[in-house]
Amino acid sequence: MTGAVRILVVDDEPDIEALVTQRFRREIRKGEMSFVFARDGEEALKVLDSDPEVLMVLSDINMPRMDGLTLLSRIGEAHRDLRTVVVSAYGDMTNIRTAMNRGAFDFLTKPIEFSDLDTTIRKTLSHLEEYREMQRRQAEAELSRAILARYFSPNIVASLSSQSGGFKPRGEWREATFLFTDLAGFTHLVETTSPDVIGDLLNAYIDGIARIVFAHDGTMMKVIGDAIHAAFGAPVAQPDHAERAVACALDIDEFAEAYREHWRARGIDLGATRIGVNSGKAMIGDFGGDAFFDYTAYGDAVNIASRLEAANKVLGTRLCVSQNTVDRIAGFTGRPIGLLQLPGMSEPVPAYEPLDPSRADSPEVAAYTSAYGLLAGGDTSARQAFAALVGAAPDDPLTLFHLQRTLAGATGILIDAG
């Protein structure tokens, strides 16, 4: 412990103050210890209430007004961090046992041997220092868990907390899958809707998505307004991170569409949630320094996921997943979108729309795949194939998108998604 250790001595003997200060004069002179004195329990409680620097109490048992046993009980109620050593006659073992049962740390017998007192004080203070260090570490651990719980699922928090050395989120290159969401038209909605309504809408929306991310053991990297950035495969490695991310994206889409209908029934025209997913290596870690926790990721793998989310606006889709992600999933169910030329990317990115297995096996998706194959091969009959599909499924935005492209003269699957 740094600085003088402050000790309260409680005893009604008139010479106790002189004896203690004389015995510990060297420690007092060096600034290692300081003492404050009280004649009974009532006076001791007043000292403790006014002097928060007291760390240890050395108390006689037999005193007027309030004895040492009563004082012990009162200290236990209001000053749990203090350590108390009781002093009593050698033959008064009944009171000593009672004192120990009430929380006394140790005891000394009268007449006091000051060498024993010195040893007991140092032992008590050493124990108190260990106890406070344990409390400090526990508080740090609880704070760490509270911070982690904002970003990671309960399973990941438990895993990180159980690791020896705790969570050390320094930057490292990791293979992971990244998911971005954005709520269409939200800025306009904020400008035209009551703040109370927006608050309720947004809180429940973000909470719903976060719960889905956590259900798939994902990490909430960032929430910016209505937009969410999540990751899978970090900080805890997940061999199936791509599969988790796509399953999460499908669940978010289902939740968001149901949530959209809920608010439309209340007269609020909530836009669609657009989702982009990509896999690859990124620099992931805590880049906030000591003053700010910012667990985030950098690299093209992250940028592509973000741009795929934005590409949905061009395509008319809600979900857009890269070839990098699809290649990591055995039995992926979905349909091809095309080669997307994304802003800032030199090479086009093959993209897919993930589908629920029940829909992926439908005749409409089979017909779409056939028409897409014609388009990819440069076959001009792709226009008629997509036109027929639009007639059969007028609400399919991706089919309509390709039809409009072919009507404009497009003969391939390279798409400017800027």
C-alpha cells in the first residue's frame, strides 16, 4: 500500500495512545503508519464516519457505552472493507470466539506484547491489500464483461472471460465474414416522424437485429444510426463463420420484413433492410487505445461487404452475398445475381442472393437460373426468358432488374453497381 496506513485504536485505557505512538514512532516518522484513537465504540463509529482513510481497527472488547462486540456488528453493517483486530484478557475466550464469529480478522490478548501487535498489524494489512487487489480485479473483470456484452454474444463473452490473461483485442489478420445492414429511407423517416416514435422504432429494430446476430454467435462491431456492422469468426475463431453469417442474414431479413409490416399497420412507411455479406481476411482488433474501446475491422473484405449492401439499392434486392462467402458454404442455397463492379474495386465481384431452401427448390428459381445462364452466355433469348418470368412472378425484383437490362441492350452479367 502506498502512503501512511491509517489505523483506529479503540480502548478506554488512558495510556494506550502514548504506548502505541511510542512503539510505532519510527513508522509514524517515516510516514508508513498513522494512528487515530477513540475511547469506546460510539466514538469509534464517529471517527469512521468522518475519516474514510482508516483501513484497520484495533479494538478492546470491554469498554463503556458501546463495547467491542457491538462495535464489530456495527462495523460489519457500514464498513465492510475494514479489518478489525480485537483485544481481550487471555482468559476471556468466550468473548474472543464471539468476536471472531462477528467478523473480527484476528485477536490479541492482554497484556499486549507489542512485537505481537506489530506482526498482527502487518499481517492484517497484507491481507487487506490482497483483498482490495482481488476486488479491483473483480471490478475490472465485471467492467470487461459489461463492455464485451455490448459487442459479443453471451457464448463468446463466456469464452473470452475464461481465457487465461483475459481479452487482449490487439490488431491481427483474421479470416472472417462481415455483414452490413442499412434501413432504406430512414433519414427521410426521421425528418418526418415524431422523435418519440422514431426512438421506439429504432430501439426495437436494433435490439431485434442484435439478438439475431448474437443468436448466431456473431459480433456487433458497430451501430451507426440505423446501420449495423457485424462479424463472424472474430474474436473467437469459427470454422463455419460464412455459414453463420448467411443464416444470420436470412433471419435478419425475415425479422425486418415482419417488423416493416408491423409499423406499416401503424401508418409508418418503414423501408426495407438491405444486407451485404462478404468473407475474407481483415485486420481486426481494438483500435481505440486506452481511452476508448473500438473493436473493429479494416480491409477489402470489409469494404466489399459494405458495398454489397449498397448494391442492393441498384439491384432491387434485399440480400447480396459474395462468391467468397458462397465458396465457404457447403450446400449454399441461392441464385446468382451477376458480376458486380463495385465502387473502388478494380475487379468485379460475383454475387448471389441467398434463399431459404424451401424457396431455392421452387420452379420459379429454376426458371430464373436457366434465364440467367442464357444471359451469362450472351444469348439474346435471355430477354424473352426474363420477360416470361416477370409475367409469372411480377414481384421478383431481381428478375425485373435483368429484364430491364436486357431491354436496354445488355448481353452479359457484368453489372455496374455504383
